[in-house]
Amino acid sequence: MSKIALVATSTSSLDYLDVNDPNLSIIRMKILMGDDTYNDFTDITAQEFYTRLRNEKTLVPSSSMPAIGEVFEELERLENAGYNEAIITTISSQLSGTYEMCLLVQKQYEGKMKVHVFDTRNAAISEGFLALEALKMIDEGKTSTEIIEYLTKLRINRKQYFMVDNLRLFVANGRLSGASGFVGSMFKIKPILEVNDDGKIVSFEKVRTQKKSLARMVELIIDDLRNVKNFVVTFDASDNVEGLEFVISEIEKEFPGFKYYDAPITPVVGCHTGVGTVGIAYFDLDV
């Protein structure tokens, strides 16, 4: 039986969960602030990053992919550890060039280990959930083909929304499609954005206050979940504890004891969302 490793990118937020699986490794995205470069999580955590954003109002951080040499080194390490295959799960290819870079690594890798690259079409903990599902299937002895086939169905069998408290960094870093309708009033609204089936961030609805925006996202999710039998919900936030607690508690009222994951939005993603974002997604597991 083939021994399979799961290689996730740090944007998956898995560093903030209690994941102790020997088959998991994480490659680090980079955060650039001024002349300094940081490895996601190992050099700067989410809380440290958002504290700095709150204190430096004009700071415009940016992000970059993992160094290609680091990916090669990780694959070599895994092969030396006895793995026959590696599945790399990446942040949406619509949000980063990491997927394309990993495809290049796949083509150029000269080792004997078989490498698969999978575009999750998601980000943050929703991306992480797909990685967790892959890990579970590896532990169950599933083949790489079975895992990738399942993830391909699951990655779009979901809805994902998030409220952005301030669009400043989204606009500055060019990560919002169709932003023109928001830019003129971006300091006055708390828009709901959506990650569509292609993994692209698009505008969904304009809302005037954070409270109404969070309540509207909850309403959208609950309305859908009433028709879904088997689901998991993921929550993420960029230093907005009150907002995160509100959306979890509201869905808990409707679905007591429901299964969910929550984690901070990593600094790499936070370079674009800024402070105050809250995201909700659900996955229909009956694929």
C-alpha cells in the first residue's frame, strides 16, 4: 500500500487547530511588511499581525508564495521519510500563484515519489477543512485517486461568505473582483463577499452595518442548511472575537450541537482582508 503525505499551505489555518497527524506537513507562505519578510505563523502569528495592523493604520502588507526551493526540500524530506506519494493542497488558484508554482515543482521533481497538486478553490479554514478530509482518508487507507476525486466534488459543494469590516487592503492589493461598486463607499459599508465555485472572491451584497452584515450571513447559511442533512460549518475571523462568537451562537440556536471548525484568518490572507473580517462557510458532505 502506498504511503501518502498531505502537504498543506499555511493559509489553511491548520496551525491554529490541534492537528497531530504525522502525515501532515505545512509549507509557509510569506508576509512582506516594509523591508521585512516573515514566514506565516512561525515568524508572525495572527494575533501579532492584527495587533500591528491596528497600531499602524497606513500599513499595507503584502503576501507571496512559498519559496520554490522550500517546496522541493519538503518533498525530498518526505521521500526520505518513506513516503511514496504526496498530495499538495493549495489556496485557491484565483487568489494566489501557489497552485501554479506547485504544478511547476511537480513537473520538475526528480525524485521517485509521485506528487499530486490540488487546487482547493478555498482559503483559510475552509481550505484547511479540505486538507483535514484528505488526512482522514489517508488514515483510512484510501488511494490518492479516491482522495482527489472526493475533494474535487467537495470543494464546490459548499457556500462561503464573509463580512469585511474595511475594504482598504482588498482594494490596495487587488484581490476583489468587481470592486468598483464598493470603492466609493468602502468606508461606509460592511459588504458581504462570496467565494464562488471558481474560487474567486466576488461581491455578494452591500450592507450598512457590521451587525446587519453578520446577521445576513447567518440567515443565508441557516436557510441553506435547513435543506442539507450532513454538513460541516467553518468559521474564521481576523481579530473579531465578538463577531465570531455571534455567528457561531446564532447557528447553534438553529442546529444545536452542529459540527464546526473555527480558526483565525492567517496573516497571509489577512494582508487582504484586514482587521475585523468574519467568514462562514458550510460543506454539504453528501457528495
